[in-house]
Amino acid sequence: MQSISELYKIGFGPSSSHTMGPAKAARKFLTFFPHADHYEVILYGSLALTGRGHLTDQVLASLFKSENKLLNIVFDFKELNLKHPNTIRFLAFDGNNFILGDQVFYSVGGGNIIQKGEDPQQVKETYPFANFSSIKKYCFDNNLSLPQLAKKFEDPSIMNHIELVFRTMEKALQKGLKSEGFLPGTLHLKRKAQLLLNLEDTFPTRAEKRAQTIMAYAYAISEENAAGGVIVTAPTCGSSGVLPALLYYYHHNLKYPLKSIYEALLVAGIIGVTIKQNGSISGAECGCQAEIGVASAMAASAIAYLHKLSIDQIEYAAEVSLEHHLGLTCDPVDGYVQIPCIERNAINALQVLDAVFLAQYVSYDHRVSLDQMIFTMLETGRDLNVNYRETAQGGMAKIFKK
Ligand code: SF4
């Protein structure tokens, strides 16, 4: 299993697979062919179908422009025989239009890329575990908590990264709460985080006030992401609002110390890398269950840890969160990471608390393991019609017209 630092990436929104991944691939290609006369990039599959809404073309155009390189961008909507739904091809030409370089990359989710021909198994392994059952067994055998396990196997610099991750989440959230006006794109969607937070005090119960606050926080991050701001993938850009909304609430409103928040991020990270290894964190591969479903599982494990639940209960909280997102489709309207993504982050931040509640009181009888649920999610994702896997061809993207 890979390091948690490969999961929590800091970068520009709105989409880890459609902006961060292609930008990373472009930088890699440019290191191979830095002196070409001009370049071409061809976007296929989901990158072609939702690339404009996800700002793929803008990110690539500005990256090549900042390097003083000429770039032509092609959207190929016809090629369907793809090894991965997020395929991108770069070409470098000399002044006579002869091809100097031709490389294909796959943007596999969470800002990660694989170059065609590269063996995905060769990525550096940080944890010697195949699944969550083996992690749990190792913790029991060695009397370790999940954060202790992470600190044992990760590089010592991991805590610096985790601190930076939480500081970035805080900054994005605070910026989102201060921002007003409309999000970029054709939907003309108004930002609502500030409005939600400042609603008149018409919420008599503590639970309602809590819901209002957490949803405002989730909106703040998700709107910042949709605006192309700097956020942390948790596990992706589109689903980056769930975990920080809850951790920010527990730290700033409930006064949980930073040390506990950082440990909770490690716990969520272990759940995230386990799902990334054995399932998917890509909407183009498995639909939104692989983005919001995984974000919810990660957040549920983090909050369960803050509530001092056992590893079994943490597993249950993550499993139950993932289970009730099975089959969740990805159908972003006009290809923008706005409808349904922003609301979805807010609603799911609240549902995480229900999963933790169940974990606290009824997990003693749980039958389905997290590993089984990860496998089920992957199978379900593979069975999902391609129209519901980040292509903006089905569901709301088809029915709803602005
Ligand atoms: S619907 Fe879900 S998977 Fe699709 S872009 Fe939005 S957050 Fe990502």
C-alpha cells in the first residue's frame, strides 16, 4: 500500500483527475521533450467529455503558456476503445512538423497518473499490507492504534505533511466562507457558504445548528474547489469537502486539539489508501461512489477515531459509509464540478455522523467487512453504464437543462 502522502495532495481544483493529473502528466512530458517547436495534447474519454467543465483545457493551456510553449488542444469524442476512461496523449513536434515525442498517460484518480507501459504495481509501497484485515490483525498483534501504525511505516516527515494538509484545508475553508458572487462556468451558480453560515438564528436545537454549520463548511471547501482554488484531495477534488468540514468543526467548534485532528487525518488516510489500492477513487472509473463514497468512509473513520471508538468500530463506520453509496452515479451538469457535487459534499458530511452513531452502538454485530465492501464497490462501479461515470452523458447531466 502506498503512503498517505500520495493520497492527500495539495493543488488547484476543481478535479484531481481532470486538472491535477493532466498537469502532472504535462510536466512529466515536458521534462522528456523540453525543446520542441510546438506541442499537441489529445484528450479522450471522460477528459474529452467533461474537460471543458472540469477546466482541463484551461489548466493545460496556462501551464504550457507559463513555459512559453505553443500548445494545440484536441478533444477526441470518438475514440471509445480506451484502456482507461481518463486517457491523455501528448505530442511534441519540431519546426517541420515531425513528431519528436509521443506519450500516453492515464489519469487514474486523486491526481495520480500512470504512463502507458508503466507497471502500476511498481509504485513505491509504504505499508506491507494487502487489505484492511491484515492491517487490523497487525494492530491487534502489536497493540497499535491506527495512527501508531501509520507513524511506524511512514517516513518521519509524514507529520509535517499532515500539518500542511490541515492548514491548507483550513485556509481553503476560511477563504470559501469569505467569498461571495458566482462560481465560474455556464451554470451561473451562486456561492452559498457564507449565506448558510450567517442564516438568522432560527435553529432551535443543537443538532440543527450543528447541521447548519457543518454544511456551510462543506459548501465553503467545495465552492473553493469549483472556483479552481487550492485544496487538498480527500480523496479527490470533487469530494474534498466532506473530511475537512468535519475536522474543522471538531477543531474550531468542539475544541478538539490539533494533535487529535492530525491523528484522525492519519486514520482517514489509511482507509483512503486501502480503498485506493483495492477499489477505486476515480469517478470516471467507478462513479461517485468512488469519490463521495470514499470521502465519507474516510471521514467516518476519522470521526470514529475522535470519538475514541475501537478499530473494529472504526472499520464499521467506514464500511457502512461506503455501503450506502453503492451505485452512486457521477453526472456533473455541463461537466462542471458544481451540480450535484457541492450539495453532495454537504449532505454527506452530515451522514457521516449517522454512520459514526451506528458504529458506536450497533457495530458489535456487523457482518460485512470493509474489504468485502471495497470489492463490492469496485464490482458495482465496473457494472455502471459509462454514462454515469463522469462523462456528463447521463442522469442529471442529460435531463437537467439550465
Ligand atoms: S458527481 Fe461525484 S464523482 Fe462526479 S464530479 Fe461530482 S463529486 Fe466527482
